[in-house]
Amino acid sequence: MIVRRLPLLIRAAWQVLEWHRHRRCSACCPGGWCPLVRAARTRITAWRRFGPR
């Protein structure tokens, strides 16, 4: 079994999503999320799609 470490930006994106899962920051809209969450989701999606196999 090969264990790969996640890149720093992907780990940071997961931390942003985990933090926002339980609480909101001052930049979050009442009906949605802040730009940090959108950027984190986009980064993780792109990494999953085009990342190493």
C-alpha cells in the first residue's frame, strides 16, 4: 500500500471546509458561504479531477 501525503494547499482547503462545517465566519452570507469556501471546494475538486493517480 502506498501512502501519499496531501499537498499543503489541499490540506488547507480541507481545514477551511471543516471549520465552516461547524461555524460561520464574518464574511459568510446569511444564505450562503464566503469566498474562502468556494475557493476551497474548487481547489479540492480540481485536485481530485487532475491530481496524481
